[in-house]
Amino acid sequence: MSAATLASGWTDGSSLGYPVVLGGVLLGSIVPVVPTGAVVGAAAALATSSGRLDLTLVLLLSTLGAWVGDVVTFAVCRSGGPAAVRWVSRGQHADRVEEVREQFRAHGWQIVVVGRLLPAGRIPVLLAAGALAYPWRRLLPASLLAAALWAVAYATLGVVSGGVFDNPLVAMLVATVLVLLAGGVLNLVGGHRRRHPAPEPKDESAPTPCGPA
């Protein structure tokens, strides 16, 4: 990819340029007002269907934006005052955060990765990590891995859309719909599992009461 191509993609206001990818994902990872998955999917669809963006660079910028956003959010949860933590936790259910905190004690960095991939899972995980003062040396690589897997997952939906539709606008719209549908399905599944938790296995070693002889 030449410098001229990169400059054109960065400054072309008629396309979903690289600044929109990086800025949209970063902003949405700090202030959840931007559907970050849709940004990545649409950019990947545009890269696949038209070649106006470089897919590798889209993945790198998406990963960077998601990672920096998660690190900033974690820093607020870990070192910010009560007002800052309340701002991050707005709209979160206290029982959900407490549930994630218990899981975090048991699984640590794996929960950071899973929380990034699941819709509505990122904020409770970062709140739990901040409350437990999770070490930076563990959080940084775990969140980087999580951001990379997240970017690949949502870009894949865009690549599928871009490979099917030649029209970049149609490909972007279809990718956005696919991302939103995937998020909706995962939310429904997660909500169902929280409302109907799996029963705990019975302890076979416990003595059974004896009936009358």
C-alpha cells in the first residue's frame, strides 16, 4: 500500500475513512454512544467491496481504538473517584456487576477477553477489574488480545458482506445489519442464561438419608 493510497483513504471525506474507524471505535469504547462493531463491519465491507480502504489497516486501527478505549475505562474504574466510577457504571445492574466480580476472581484475564466479545459484557468486567485493583501488567496484554479478537470477529461479518455485494453502500448496510443482529442474538442468549442459570450438579458424595428399616 503506497503512501499516496494511505493519504487518500485518510482524507477522503466521501468514504468511511481511517479517522472515522479509529475515532469511532475509540469514542464508542469510552462513551458507548457509537455502535463500534457496526463501524468495524462497515469499514471491512467497504475495504472488501471497493478496495478504498486497506483491510489490514482497518483491523489494526480497530484493535488500537478498542484497546485504548478499554484501557482508559479501566483506568477510570481503578483510579477514578466515586463520581467517575458511577459515571462508568450508569445503566449497569448491581447484581450483574457482582456476578462478574465473582467470575473475575476465579478466571481473571479470560473474563477480560470474553467480556470484550460479548455485548454488554465489557463494562461490568472493567468495573470488576477496577474494583479488584487488577494488575496493569495482566490487564494490558489481556485487553489487547481481547481487542484484536473483537476486531477480527466484527470485520469478518463485513468481509462476508463485501464479498457477496459489489456495491459498497449495500455491502456496508448489510454488514451493519449483520453486526446489529449478531449483537441482538447474543444479548438475548446472555439474558436467558442469566434468568435461567444452569442447576448446580448434585454432590454424589453426600450421604443419602436412610428410610425406616
